[in-house]
Amino acid sequence: MTGVLYIVATPIGNLDDFSARAVATLKSVDLIAAEDTRHSKRLLQHFGISTRMISYHEHNEASRIEKMLAQLRGGTEIALISDAGTPLISDPGYGLVAAAHQAGIRLSPIPGSNSVIAALSVAGLPTDSFYYQGFLSHRNSERVARLEALKDIKATLVLLESSHRIERLLQQLAQIFPQNLVVVAKELTKLHERLMRGTAAELIEIFQSDAALTKGEFVVLIDNPIEAQSRQLNGDEVDMMKILLTELPLKLAVKIATRLTHKKKNDLYQLALQLRQE
């Protein structure tokens, strides 16, 4: 019988966010694969977890995968953790997880903290459609090119940024997204947690007023809504909705129309109500 590969989320700051299930899992497995064993050692010691650890990061990923797959095939149970938050979300792990699927190994997620979802929950921006970009390139030309491309994605855009580049990012956003509402979530769940909203230019002023604000880790969200013109439904889409409504319940008709047209669900729902009344 093969072992199980557990993908275990760790706290992004506040240790009280570590779930009892996650602690129990890390205590019960045979091996923990950690992004940085020195960093994770402090977390494990805090919760009395003495399970053996090995390092697993982008520099040794290729050599580790085959060895861990062999262990899993032999019945060893392994937990994968990153330095903070949910593994694979801008952290190592994709190669191992993909290989485990190909090898027929059972995987099990132990969910928990995630800075992206935490930031979305408090940003006050639309969450019906969001696009996760993660970290941009360090190279200025590549950063600008990617931000220009993101303008075409009509959703709440989610980026991650470090203390070294947060001011540069805001300056770039002021040029590329000058009118958009931007939310910066700093040090979520930690002592110096702070949420700031405004245009990029307004946020630059806030950061310039307090140099300490640049220290920490940041989730940056950009409200990039669909334009009113592109939200308008054309005649073919209205005719399609009429046909769907003759054959299906309203909610199901709206669901199918949303998938086919890629238009806002709320807009299609309002159209369906109007057509029903007519």
C-alpha cells in the first residue's frame, strides 16, 4: 500500500492560525519536506512536533522528487510545507505534486492560511472574478510589459511584492493603472498588519510619509473592472437567453449563458428576469 503525500498549510504570521488538524498531521507522518528546515524548525518546536525533516526547494527539487516518490511507493507518509502559507502558491511543490499524480500516489490537502485569500476577504474589491499574478519579474522592462498585459484582464488583479520593490511597484501602477482603486495589504496576521486603499498615487504619498511602511510582505490588489461597453449584451446573446429560458429554469439558463458568453452573471441574471417579465 502506498503512502500519502499531504500538502499542509502553515501560518503566514499568527501561530494561532495553525489548525489542530495540521499539527496532528505533521506529528503523524513519517517525514516532513520543508522549504527551509531552519525556518520550519522553530514552528515545529513551538507545537512539539519532532518528525524528521528534509529540505525541499527550487534548487534541489529535481534530486528530491524521485527519492520521495520511492518512499511514498513504499508506504512512507510525507507532508510538504513551505515557509509560510499554502505550498505551491508562489512556493515550491508543483514538480513533486505533478509527479505524485503520475505515479498514482494519493494526495491530501490540509488547508489553512493563504495571504491571497486573506487579502481578498478584506480588500473590499470584487471577488466574483480575480486573477492571481503573484510576484513580477525583478527586471524593470519585464515588470512593465507584464503590467501592461494585465490591463486586458478584467478582474481583481492580485500581486505579491517584497519590501525592496513595493515603492517601485506603486510607481509603475501610477503610470499604468492611474485611475484604478488599489489595495495594499501589509504583513497580514502579523503585529504590523495594515490595509491601505486608494489610487497608486495616493498610496505613494502614504508610503512616503512613513518609511517603516515599506518593511514587510505585501499583497497588492488592483480593481480592474470590465468596461460598461463590453458588459452590454448583443442581440445574439439576448436571443440565446430567450431560447434557454424556454427550455430551462432561470438559474440554470443564466449559468449556461455565463459559461457561453463570459459575461457577468449578474448582468445575465437581470436580463433573464426582464425577459421573464416580458
